[in-house]
Amino acid sequence: MRKRFQTILLAAGLSAAMLSGCVYASDTGVTEAAVEMAATEAEKAVSEAVETAATEAEKAQAEAGADAAQAAYKEPASVTGDGLFAAYYGTYEQQIEQVLSSLSAMTTEQINAAIRAGSKGSVIIATWDSVREDLGKFAGVSSYTVDESDSVLTYVLDAQYEDAEAVGSKVKVTYAIDMTGKEEETVNWDVKETMSRSVRKAALNTVIGLGIVFLVLMFLTFLISQIHWIPDILNGRKKKEEAAAPAAPAPAPVAAAVEEPVEETDDLELVAVISAAIAASENAPADGFVVRSIRRRGRKSNWQNA
């Protein structure tokens, strides 16, 4: 500001000198060419002064920006591993913060388009999409640690997200960078909830689970109580089919056979009865003859026709 004020004063002084030179020239009868030359030299001096002030201002601004960027670098809380890239720890930490901020600023449409495209970084975007509703907008990094092994920088950052901070959750972001460029960068978000929030979620899940179980049991009970309709429906259909079927004609009577088939029997009691009847009719002893077979005659025997 001081340099700019000095430049303005210098420009004002040169302008005053130019005006006084013009007035003096008009009073003393100096030629018009001399006046124009004086004006040109004054304008040139003013232009040079302004350019010098602007250059100095830009230089001061650049120095201030560099100082601010250097001040923004965070030193890692702890470092393990080889330490070959220790000079770049702060730089990469700032780049990681920019990545996390860009991810939290993406809309749902942008996330879906990036995942469908399957381009480089789509895996990171898909991972972020799975946790972004619980985390919210990125708010910064409070501290971080670095592990360097086999040219791979693994950052573990204590990240701050608005929605997670609102419920007291702690978020750790693990960001791995392969310095050889052979592997893609990977990011994982680990959300650690407070005990009270975990208990509330567990209780809510328990209530929902029990409610679903009771609803299923009520549905099964109702279904079982209505099973009797199945045989009733089947019996009703059977009765309708029987009523609709025509009555079958009565079978024609079979003519009586003149002679029924001969039946042989060895029934000793029947033989004894017949033998006794024959002996009585013949007035002869029963042991005087032997019944060898019994043949049943037709229903109309000879004695009935007599």
C-alpha cells in the first residue's frame, strides 16, 4: 500500500509539472511542438511509474501467496518407513485435501456418470458414493500420519466432515499413492461412531427386525386359517360335476340259467344230512349207499313242475 501511494503521488507530481510546463509555454510563446514533447515525456514517466508499482504489487502478492501456502502445509504427526519422499509429504497432503474436497462437491448425476464411464478414478468415486450420505461435506484435515514403504505413500488422515461432526462420528481416511505410477491411487473411509449412536442404531435395528418377524407370523397364521377353503372348493366342484353328469341306465336283467353250474363240495355235514334224508325215504339203512357227489339242479326242479 505504501508503494502504491508513492506511485500515485509521483504520477500527480508529473501531471502538475506537465500542466505548469504547458502554462509556461503559452505565456512565453514556446512553440506547440515543445508543449507536445513535454506532454509525451510526462505521460511516459507516469506509465513507467504505474508499471513499476504494478510489478512490485504482483511480486508482493506472489510472495504472500507462497508464504500462505507454506504456512498451510501440515507436518505429519508421525512418519514411518523409508523417508525417501519426505520433502513432498506436505505437498501431497494438500493434494489429498483437494481431492477430498472435489469428491464432496460432486453431485449425484456427476458421480453416476463417472461410475458409468469407468474412467480412471471411478473406483475412488464409487467408494465415496457408498459413504457420502453419512459424511456430508468435507471440512478439512486436523492431523495425519505417513507410512512410506516400497515407494508407496500411505496417508492416514483424521478428516472432518460436516454431517459426521454433527453426530460425533470420527472419520479416518486412508489414502495410498504409488510413487512409481504402477498402481492407481486408492482411498478408504473408516467411520467410527460414538457409543450412544451405535446403541441407538442397534436398538432401531432390533425393533425393525422384531416387527418384521411378527408381521410374517401374522401372515402365516392367517394363511393357515384359510387352508380349509381348498378342500371345500374341490368338493364343491366334484358335486357340481356329479350333478351335471346324466344318470346311467339300469343294467338289463340277465336271463335265469336253466341249469346252474355244477358245484362240487366236500362238506361232510351236508353229505350226512342228504344221506339221512335218502335213507328215510327209501326205508333203508344209511350205510347201505355212498354219496359221491352233490349236483345242484336248476331253480325249477322236476318236483316243482309235477
